[in-house]
Amino acid sequence: MDAVDRKMLAQAIDHTLLAPEATAAQIIAVCAEADQLAVGAVCVSPTWVRLARQSTEIPVASVVGFPSGSHLAAIKAKEAELAVAQGASEIDMVANLSFIANADWKNLEQEIAEVRHAVGNEIVLKVILETALWSPEKISLACIHSVNGSANFVKTSTGFHKSGGATIEAVEVMRAAVGPNIGVKASGGIRTTQNAIDMMKAGANRIGASASRAILEGIQ
């Protein structure tokens, strides 16, 4: 890819606050910071979508089935539907990790399709795979079946799993699996400018980060 400049990097960032103890004041502050940094989106928990939508004009993303992914598909679909109704234009859905572990691709596709049906085709749907858990082969298959279920993006990590976050190797596998027309989001443990740029060079076109200011301070 071409050299990454500050504007390109900022627009790739989903500025994220998903701490379960987050306060209203912190949500308002993270939205103000997102505006100041001119990032691509702000990502908050479902309970904060309405406040975030009131606090910023940039796209609001929210999470579904977070952080375990073990929720029933119908619950994920309803959670996504409610988040969209309150102002989210992007949904980051945690896949049922047991489906991936068991290579139960039919059920993985079906739960993603159920969430897609609930939110409609205009909403950006990202599927979180917790790639640190899996072999490259399983990451690739999980990506392919996520796209079959109608994901717009595949995403590395929640940032909350003990297995770890994004790696260059996982992003490369994901990009190879989905081709050029599906998004790849790297998230989890990305805190430096160079790490973010390396993720983009590996194939990510979105970066999930809470350290967005530090990341952007390192680039002109």
C-alpha cells in the first residue's frame, strides 16, 4: 500500500471506550476527543449509543454479544437492532467462538445472517473472531464463513480475551482470505503509531484503539 499519512490513519481508527465501568462523562469526553482527532468512528457499549450519537457527528459503532460471543443468536440480533435504533451505524459482533472451535460453519453463518437481517443491509457489520485462539487455517475458514454470513468486515479481537489481541500474521491471513473488497479490522493491543501502520500495511483498513491520540501523535 502507499505511505500512510495522518489523515488516512485517523480515518481508519474506531476510537473505542468499552470499559464496563465507563461513565456518561467519559463517553462525552471520548466523543469530543474523537471529533478533535477526526477519526473514522467512535465505538461504545450498547447502553451508551444514544448519548454518543447526541455527542458527535461522526459514525457511532457498538458491540453485540460482547465480549464472550456466547449469547444466543436471537439475543445478538435484538441487541444489534436496538443499537441501530438508538443511532449506531456500525455493529461489531462477537462470533460464537464455540462454532469456530468446532468448525460449525453452518451455525456461524446463520448467526451472522440473523444479525444482518435484524439491522438491514445499510449497517456496517463487523465480526470479531478472537484470532489469537486459532491456527492460520482456522482463521482463514472463519473469515470465509463470516463473509458467507454477510459480514462487511472481519475483526481480530475484542481486546478482552486472555489469548491476546491483533497480530500482523493474523491480519495477513484475514486479508488473504477475504480478498480486497471485504474489510479487515485489527483491534486489541494496538497502542503505537508504528504498530497501527504495520497493521494497515498487512491488510487492515480499520484499527480499533483506545490509545488513538498517542497513535496519531506519532505521525505527520
